[in-house]
Amino acid sequence: MSTLLSSVIKASALAAVVGLVGCSQAASTPNGNEFVIDGMVFGLPEAEVFREDYTGPAVVGDTLSALPHLEPLTYSGNRTHEVRIDTFAQEVEVAPGVSFNAWTYGGAVPGPTLHVREGDRVIFTMKNRSDEEVIVTDPMKGGSPFFHQLAANPYQNNQPSISPMPHSMDFHSGTVAADDKWRTIAPGETIRFEWVANYPGVYMYHCGTPSVLMHTAMGQYGAVVVSPRGGFPTDHLVDREYVIVQSEFYLEDTGSGHIYNHQAAMARDPSHVTFNGHVSALVDEPLRAVEGERVRIYFLNAGPSDTSSFHVIGAIFDRVWYEGNVENEWRGMQTVLLGASNSAVMEFIVPEAGVYKLVDHEFADAERGAAGALIAAPRAR
């Protein structure tokens, strides 16, 4: 990161601390600064940073799910979502016998997937709990569906850990002043801010605290799906929906465990490339479908630095919406190329019963773990 950018971020963090009282007052009074352009809302309240005695569920919100699930939107029109995703350390496994002390959102790598509709408002709360042990394998009352889904597919073997560290949250789906909403908070602090889903798409969220490469590679990222206000033209045809997040890990074996290797990350030389955080995530727990069904995949390449050439062996993506926006439609694609933080909504028709391999067609990445499967059962005759 450049010296100039680091100076700007440090100055912003200092301004946040100095203005802490003012932030609390601004957040607690009606906001008269909002304005609308082309139906989109801007000028949201200033973020609030405070301390709270909170030890409850680390993930709260009824449309937050664990990969590869996507929680359905059961309401019409728009609504305001009260969302909490706390950040803390967890020992997680990325391949059999390969675990490391990850920095996480909600205890999983990748973090929970948030599903909202274009025009929805999100009131987001995050406590930096990196200085305490947080257990995610025993769901607490009031937590989101994320916990039960995580427990049903525990391939990461989550174990609580402590690793005090400043963190932040950067939602690519939000249109806000980054120096305010995405500010860094210390262990024990909580930040609360709002954003409006002005644009449909599949977006990345990640930690924006320097080194951003390190914080992201250590596990702080996830997906937000903003469904178009009017939906996709094939919504009535889709039989199955799944979310896949591709990402890289840069780990070295010390003999007594695995740790993050920053030199490898700078050289873009990953030890593992995964779908949904583990080389076996979509192998041990393959996606399911039936021949003749239309399958939709919300795909995010979280990087932090590599590209993805996603391909389903034996199928063709007949409809693809680049970045998940209905205005960006492609047809008949064999492979979808995505840079770091790029995404797409991809659909294909399952032609026959059988096994359909999911791969990053950059085969060096596939051999590092970016592979999985969809198993299709025969149709009822």
C-alpha cells in the first residue's frame, strides 16, 4: 500500500476517534442530509463508533446464510434489515490437515452471505471481538440461519481463537463515504452505519484495514447478493440456487502448524485455491440437482489477487449476468472469466443425470483445490 494511502487512512481513523461524541449524536437524531438521485438514496447518517457489553450471537439477521445457501426474500417491496456480523479469530481448516488462525467475519471463511433487494436499507453493526474467544459451533438464540447451516456442513472444523487486531468492514454493495463507514475499529469497539442497496448485483465485502491484502487473505471476506427490484427474467424457471465464493490462501507449514505467508501473497503464489473456503467443500458436499432443471449460481471471485475462469464440465451457461446486474447479459458461455472481486450470476440447464465437475479452468488453481461437483439425479419417468 502506498505511503499516501496509508497516511489518508490513518488520518481518517484519527478523525473518527476525535469525533466520537459527535458521531453518536448524529446517529441518534433524524438525518436530514439524505437525497435521492434517479431513485437511489445517498447522504446517509454518519457512522457511530462505541463500546458495548455484547456477548450474543456473532451473526444476526434473517437473510444471512452459510455457503452455498442463499436465504430467500420472503417479503415484497423494500424493507430495512438490521444486520450484525462481528469479527473475530477462529482456527479453520482449508484442506484436510491444514488449519490456520484465520481472521473472520462471523466465524467462517468466507463469511455469511447477505441477501437483500435493490432499494433495501441495511443498518449494519459490527463488534471487533478479536480479543475474545467466540464459539460458533453452538448456535445461540437470536442468531441467523447462518449458524444452523454452518453446523450442518462443518468442513472447516471451527475452533475459537484469540488474535487482537484492528479491523473494518468494506461493503462493495454500499455507496457511501469510505473514510466514514469503512473506518477501522480497535478490539472491543463496535461500529454501526447504514447503506442502501442502490444497485443490483453480487458484491464482495472485506476488511479494508492495511495491509488489505493480508486481512483479506487471512479470511475477512464474503458475499452480498442484491437481487434486482424486478427480478431476473428467468426467476420463474429456476429450480435451484447456490452461492459459490472462490478465494486463495497463502499458507506455509512451520512444522507445528500453518501460518500466513505474506511473501507468497505478494508473489501471487497461493498454497490453496478453494470454492467456499475448503478444498473439499463442494467435493464432500456436492451441489444437487435433477436432469432438466435450471440451476442458478451466484459466483464471486474474492481473490484477493487471482483471476477465476469458472467452468462446469458438461454444461454451457445459457444466461450470464456479469456482476449480477440484469443490464449486463451474456449468452452461451463455456467459461466465465472474473478478476478479483468480480462476480456473475450464471445459469445452465442440467442435460442428463450424472456428475458435473465445477472447476476453475485455470488448471493450476484447480489442482490447488478450486474444484467441486454437482450431482444430478434422473428425472421422474
